[in-house]
Amino acid sequence: MIYITRRETFCAAHRMCRDEWSDEKNLEVFGKCSNPNWHGHNYVLSVTVRGEISEELGFFINLTTLKQIIQEKIIDKVDHRNLNTEVSFMKGKIATTENMAVAFWNELKPAIEKYGAKLHRVRISETENNTIEYYG
Amino acid sequence: MIYITRRETFCAAHRMCRDEWSDEKNLEVFGKCSNPNWHGHNYVLSVTVRGEISEELGFFINLTTLKQIIQEKIIDKVDHRNLNTEVSFMKGKIATTENMAVAFWNELKPAIEKYGAKLHRVRISETENNTIEYYG
Amino acid sequence: MIYITRRETFCAAHRMCRDEWSDEKNLEVFGKCSNPNWHGHNYVLSVTVRGEISEELGFFINLTTLKQIIQEKIIDKVDHRNLNTEVSFMKGKIATTENMAVAFWNELKPAIEKYGAKLHRVRISETENNTIEYYG
Amino acid sequence: MIYITRRETFCAAHRMCRDEWSDEKNLEVFGKCSNPNWHGHNYVLSVTVRGEISEELGFFINLTTLKQIIQEKIIDKVDHRNLNTEVSFMKGKIATTENMAVAFWNELKPAIEKYGAKLHRVRISETENNTIEYYG
Amino acid sequence: MIYITRRETFCAAHRMCRDEWSDEKNLEVFGKCSNPNWHGHNYVLSVTVRGEISEELGFFINLTTLKQIIQEKIIDKVDHRNLNTEVSFMKGKIATTENMAVAFWNELKPAIEKYGAKLHRVRISETENNTIEYYG
Amino acid sequence: MIYITRRETFCAAHRMCRDEWSDEKNLEVFGKCSNPNWHGHNYVLSVTVRGEISEELGFFINLTTLKQIIQEKIIDKVDHRNLNTEVSFMKGKIATTENMAVAFWNELKPAIEKYGAKLHRVRISETENNTIEYYG
């Protein structure tokens, strides 16, 4: 069993808030991340998949394939976007990195399994100091 | 003459656009950075000042002082903010990193000169691949 | 189950040695790290906690809370300190990164469990090339 | 149980190909990585070993020892080398990072176990975006 | 006057040698970098251009344009290539990073000046420890 | 004219203080960096030299030579040392990074000029956020 991790980046705006709460209540719970005028990040996304090495090829999933899946399923939909208002699979969810990790997992899993690989981990760094990991 | 650089980070939303242009025209000129629903970055700001070392102290400006100036003049005003709509010294300017570098210079210069130091360079990295520098 | 990692840094002096051994014996066992006049590092501490996402909030522990716990329990006690002589929870222990990881774990665990989260991992990088991890 | 990771780097040339295939077939399967005139990387190798801390020493394997094992068993044999033609333990294998991780594991394991430690993970980053991990 | 730097990466094989010298002589002068079977690097290329900000646009050269110039003039010709044998503008030159910086400058300068910008600096990092800069 | 930069690291203890001042006075002026029990850093030293490329060799100073000069003149004397008490060329000076940069310059300059190169810059990062540069 071998693990392969592909790192991608994207830039997006977001806001942490519950729509039914007042700005004051959101500020109290989510702090400056609830700013109604948005803020944003350079997110770093690392997707890890696992599988058995093919003796013929020396790998189990082509990196180009893995890169294309991440590009199509995630980056094309979130890069230079507003995570609260423009990303279909985040609709109805608070735009925390935690919720993003779970949502990204659900988007990536079927596409990766088509290639006989297993999705192992979705890791998202919001800043160089804050990182979320989800293993399904 | 010695040069000292302090690195700080901030997270903000922005959009590149001319308000009097249509979304189509902005998209044509500024690309995906013109998304009307905003996007954002983890900006890295590096401020370099220069001066002569004091023999008594072994430095010419206290790093804590430099850090406080940057915090008060810049970070407090841009971190977790919308650069287009919430930052007074960016009003009326397109929120490019180029314009930010010049505006930051103008905000920092008088405060740093009060301490007998010279502002040498403002450097802003928008992403790990894109960096702007301004020397006045 | 989701994992969140907060990265902090601190600067400290230390020395690897057994007090009852001669400087020669310490040098033989611990190498240049046993220098009796101390040396030091910019340590990078990454603390990982795990829990279930609250549907109401989109996270299970507020990053500000996690940051405050690490600041109060660890950083305030080790930053700009001598790890051999000034840190109560390192008293009587050789100031290796291995022992620090275990000691940090013991300091952090009760504080993190008060918030319903589980401490998952303490990771300390002494240099960019040397990293210790402890999972309890 | 404590985990210690040592990071080393090496520069090498390689090519991904099956010798019995034509250049066209190799290009189709392995893309530009199959260039018959070689290309190369700054590989980053991180070796993680685990063990119980000795109370007398505050560690379970001396970092200098670990560094020497990696130097002798791996770095001396791959640094500034051609991975396809000059590395005995890669002979007959496609020079993918996946195959390298497994081969490195087999080279390192007996040497590390001599010191009473367990090899836990071999991680190789081919670029800042592509990383392979093997746990035996 | 504002400075903008675009960072790109490429992977290539090379060898430092004078063809008319013996392998022994090359080894004596160039060390392990003269290995006749090649080695390689993940090169990091940073190109800095300077100009006056357009008031209408908030920049003086579009980053996408700058990126395309670097891609077309350099990356397409060196990425996953052998710098000694496959790169036309390196023919007849020893494949040192110093010579590469000068050659890259000559390739980039006319293309950048077409856009009214000035090429300021070509910087190439061969490894994280070795960097070359050329200012024309 | 070409510029070459070599990056090295060292770990050392220091304290910022004037010996004739009380601990209180030192604390007031130098803050927590004046802790009488020392603290330390992983310093990153980057030395830049400049010269004309030799057509015969493709460089003007061998990187191995540059590395050896830095090792012998600086790293061997400061690594795993106490900068206040164990480094001859820092005697009588406050152990600030500013004073270190000037002292390193004076140690390196004659050795580098012996090879027909010019010392251009000494850069020292005390932490990832604080950097000093000296150009002579």
C-alpha cells in the first residue's frame, strides 16, 4: 500500500456566519472571520490517495489523472470564488475549513474510486498556521 | 547602513475592477480577479527600513517598535477586511497589489521617520508566485 | 471526526546533558548539543486535536480557543526561556525534543479535554530537518 | 512511543519508462517524464522511526546515528546520480517515486532495527506538489 | 517605479563539464556535478520586471501576460529537458546556473520590452541553498 | 556581473544586554530578549558574492569554495555556541543580529576577495519574520 499526495492552491473569499443570526451574534461567535464584507485566503489543498503499485507501471494512479480530478472537481469550482455564495456543494453550510474538508471529500471520493484508488485524506491549510484534515 | 525587514501576514478580500466598467469589460481586462462576488488572499507583507546601528544599543530601531507601527498603520486596517470597500487609504484606487504597495508606503513612511529610520522597501506577496516591491 | 492543527513558534535555549555526568561524558553521548554554555532553536510546535463538527457552528473547537490554550500552557512558559532551568514541567528531565513533546502533551491534554475535544498529536520541529511527534 | 523524522535532500536524474516499450508508447503512458534524454529533481526524503524514550538519555535513537544511516544507505548512492542506470537497488524497476519509496524502505529497515528502533515511514517529495509515503 | 516578480518552477537534467576535458579533469574541477550520467534539479525561476503603474489599470504589466512570456520563452523549452543537449539557447555553454541566468535574460528581455516594461532581474535557485541572480 | 547566494543555518544561544546595566534596565530596553538565562535561534545565514563569469568554467567562484569559506569563517565558530560568551569576533559587542551581520561581513570579506570575488551582502534571519541585511 502506497500513499500519494497532490498539493494544489486556490484563492477564495468567505465569511463565517449563520445567516439567521445578527452581525453582532456572528461577531461574538466567529470573531473577525464573520466580517459581513468578506475576507479571503490562499488555501492549500492536499489530497492523499492510496493503492497498490502496479508492477507494470510503477505507480497505481497517474499524477496527471489525480491532478485533473482535483482541478475539475474542486479547483475549477472554488478558485477566485466566494465560498458562501458561489459554490454549489457548500450551499447551506457554514464556510468553515472543517465543512470544506468534508464537502471536498464527498466531491472527490467517487471520481478517485473510478480509478481503483482509495481516497485517504483531504487536508486544507487556511493559513500557514491553521490546518484541517479529514479521513472520511 | 543596515537593513531590517519585518514580515507580517494578513487575510483580506478584494476584486480588481473599474467601477464604471461593465462586468464583461472588467473580466476581459482583469480576468478571474474581477469576480464581482470577491475572492481573497493570505497576503505576506515585508517592510524594510534602514539606518545606522547605535553603538549603545546594537540596533537602530527596536523590532517591537517596527512591528507595532506595521500593526497599527496597516494590519489593523486591512486584516480580515474587504480591500475595495473597507480600507480608507485604498478608496478610489483599484485594489491591485501594485496600488496597495504604494498606499502602504505612504502610510508607513511618516511613522517610521519619527524614529530616525528610513523606509526602504515595501514588499507584498499576493501568492507564493506573485510579489510586488516598491522603493518610494 | 475532523482534525485541526494549530502551528506556533517559540525561541528557547537548551542543552542536552545529564547533570551528574562530566562535560566530557556528556559531549561523548550528546555531541555538540551538550555545550555547557547553551545553544538554542526556533522551535515550531504543531498541536493537533480531533472531534466531531458541530452542525450549528461548522467546527468543534474555536481556533482562537485552541490558540489561547497553547499560548497559556506552553508558549508563555517556554518562549525566550532556558528549557533546562526555567521551565517547571521540564525540571528533572533531559531537555530533548522527545521529552518536551511528552511534557507538552501532559500540559495540554486536560485543558483541551475541557472543551470536549481530544488531543491527537504534539509535533515539535527543532530545526527544518528534525521533527518529533507524540500521540500519547 | 515517540516518532522522530529526519529530513534529507538529494539531486538526481531519472526517466520513467519501460525499456521494452518504444519512446512513443512511453510518452503516451508516462508523459513528459519519459523524456529519453532524462530530467531530474531535488528530492526531499523524510525518514520516520519510532521507539520508546530511554529515561537515561531522553531519546531512543541518536539523531546523528539516524542521519548517518540515511546518508550511508541512501544519499551516498543516489545523490547526483542517475536513478535508472547508477543505483543498484533500483535496477530492473521503473524509477517512479513510488518504487523508490519501497526500495528505500528495504535498504533502511535492517540498519535501523539494529539500533532497536522501528522504521515507521519513508516519505519522498519529488516536487513541492507531489509526495509519496510508504509504511511497509 | 514598481517591481513585480513572477515565480515559476521547472525540472531538468544537467551536467557541468567541458566536452573537450576528460571525465577525470571534469570531476576535479566541477566535482560530483560533472557526473557523466547526469543529475537534475527542481529549479525555481523568479523573473522581476519594473515599470510605472497605469492609473487606469492599477498595474503596468498583466501577471497573466508575464506568466505567458516566461512559459513560452523559458519553461516550455527547459521543463523536463536535458539542459546540456536539448535547449537551443544553452548550446555551446556549460550548463551552470550562472550561464542559465544570462541566457534566460537574453531570451526574456525582448519579449518583456514589447509590453513597455523593463526586465530587472533573473533569479534561479538550483536548490534551497544555492541561488544565482543576474541584472543584465 | 553575476550574483551568487549560499544559504547556511546555525543554532546558537544569545542574550541582548549591556553588561553594565541592571537586569531591569536591560529588560526595559531589550524586552524578553534580555533574559539572563539565555534563549536561542535557528539562524539562517545567506552570503551573496558577485563577479564576472569565467568563460572557461561557467562560474566565477566554485560553490564548494564559497561553502567552505562560510563554514570555516562563520559556522564552525557560531554553531551550537553562545554568541555572547564563546565567539571571539562578537566579544565586546551586543549580540544583536545587526552587530552579527557587520561582524560576519568583516570575517568573510578578506577570505572571499582572495578568490577574486566581491562580497555583496550578508543576510541573517533570526526568525522567519525578522531579517537583517548588510552591504558593507
